[in-house]
Amino acid sequence: MRQAVRHHLFWPVVALVALVVANTVARPSFLAVSFADGHLFGAPVDILRAAAPLLLIALGMTLVIATRGIDLSVGAVVAVSGAVALEYISTSANPESPGTVFAAVAIALVLSLVLGLWNGFLVTVLGIQPIIATLILMTAGRGVAMLITGGFITTVNSAPYKGLNSGYLLGLPAAVWISVAIFALVAVAVRRTALGMLLEATGINPAASRLAGVRSRTITWTVYTACGLLAGLAGILVSADTMAADANNAGIFVELDAILAVVIGGTALSGGKFNLSGTFVGVLVIATLDRTVTVLGISPHVTPLFMALVVVVVTLLQSPRVRERFAVAALRRRTGTATPVVVPDDGAAAPVPVPADAAPSSSDENLPDEKEVVR
């Protein structure tokens, strides 16, 4: 049991189960899934479809955070990507043509790739702090999206484009399959090759990794580019869901949800080791939390406070210091001993059981007796 509690996925999974239980108690049919016309319907399916764009964004954010970075511009990239795709389709001669949709998606993804390259250039070449470098695009990106749409909300009718999100394959929405496929590809790339180790080395100590022959600048530039590309793909899914490009509201605050999902999953903002599986669970927690607000009938005015409380509880339970306190308390109950704990700056502690009635030790006790020395 102790090993399970110490696992990085334990508390995120507990939070997810608690949310599911709360929803089931409030609405017994919450977990009910029906099958009609070859499609699956129900709250769990809706949660998976809503989580698909966030999973793509959080996936890119995890890679960036692993290199000690942050990307605040993903929401703006979502808006720009959706605006470019829908604007191209709306001005085309045949919006229903698969070729038109393919071209729109390709243009949007290429532009998102360029925006990711721009962030990587600012961080790696010009040496600007990641939070400042991405803040530039965060503020300017929505202005770019407004210029693309002319300040209006662009709407289109295109069945092939809508199918990217609302279409079904083997009973599940296409958005779910797209996000899971991308997640699997990235997971294989970082866990079955040396890329994951290079990412962690760059995040733990960029200077040492560079001296060891790791091209940390190239790796950092690559992850920012990948983050922009994944955010652009998420923008395609978001705009395909609403069939509208709203430069002001598309992807609003999604960067915060992505960061929360990464942190809930156990990846530290200080960089280094990262957990893709934890990010996946964190995304499900955020998406289920959004659904919980609706099911429990929580007022929209207090919704941010409710979500903040849940996130605070989960992150506190994952804190190294809090987890160490639980471990020390369990050790004391089991052994009945006083357990002094020295907690270093990194939060890791090494409890050493000491009997409560033990006298303080002295280094002199190990010295030979004075008479024996004379002899």
C-alpha cells in the first residue's frame, strides 16, 4: 500500500475517482453509455471529446516544462489556427470539398509550426526568458487572429471539416482518436528512444548537458516548435467543434488548464523528469472537473473558486513535504518512535527512526578509555 501511495499517479487517480463518485451520486446515470447508430453517447464520451484538444496542448506543455520552460502562447496559437482554417474554407469556392479542408488544415498547421519556431528562436537564440518570450505571442497572437477574421466571428458549413471533431470512428468521436494517436506517438518517441533522456538532461542541467555533448539548444527549440504544432492541431479540433472562429474567446485561458494538468500529473515546473501518463490523468481531472461544475449545479460565479480548491488539494497531496509528513506519521504510528526528519531544500526527506528513550549520542563514546591508551 505504501508503494502505491508513493506512486506519482496515486493522488491524481484518487482525485479523478472522487470526481466520478461525486458526479455519480449527484446523477446516477452519469456513467451510463448508450449505443445508437453506431455511436457511443453519454457523459464519459462527452468528457473524452472535451479533453481531446486539452490533451494535445498539455502534451506539448509537458515537453516544454521538462526543459525548464513555459509556453503561455498556446491559447493564442489555438485562436490563430482556427481562424486561418475557417477563413480559408469560407472564402473557397467549395467548402464541402475534402481537398479544401485538407488545404485549410495544412495551412493552419504550417502557421502554427512557424509560431512555435518563433518562440523557440526567442528563447534559444536571443536568450529571452521563456515566460517573457511566449508572453509576446500570447498578447500579439489574438491580434493576429483578429486581423485574419477582420474582427468578426467567422462561421462556415463544411461537413468534412466538422467531421474532424464530431465525426465517429469505432463508436468514439474522431477528436478522441486523433489526440490519443498523437499522445501514443509522442510517448513512444520520448520513452522508447534517447529523446526522453536528452529532454530530462537538458531540464536538469542545461550547461552540464551541453558540456556532455547534448545539443540542448536544438532540443529546446524543437520542443517549442512541437508545442506550437500541437496547439495548432488543438485549434483545428476546437474550431471544428463550434464551426466558428472567435479570435477573442477561442482557447481563452487554455494555457492555464494545460499547466494545471501537467502539474497535477506530477511534472515539476523546475524541469527535468516528466510524466506523460500523469499529464493524461491530469487532463482527465480537468475535463471531469468542468463537467462536475455543471452536474452539481454550481453557480458560474463561484466556479473558478471551486476548481481552484480542487486543484490546490491535489497539488498539496503531491507536494514532497506533505507526502513526507504522511510517511513520518505512518512510521511513528507503526514503530512508536520519535522520528527526526531533516528536510533539505529540494523537499526530499530521509526519516531515521530513533527510539524515544535513547540518550543523545556523542562522538566521544567511540574513543578508547584514557587508561587503555596509557597502557
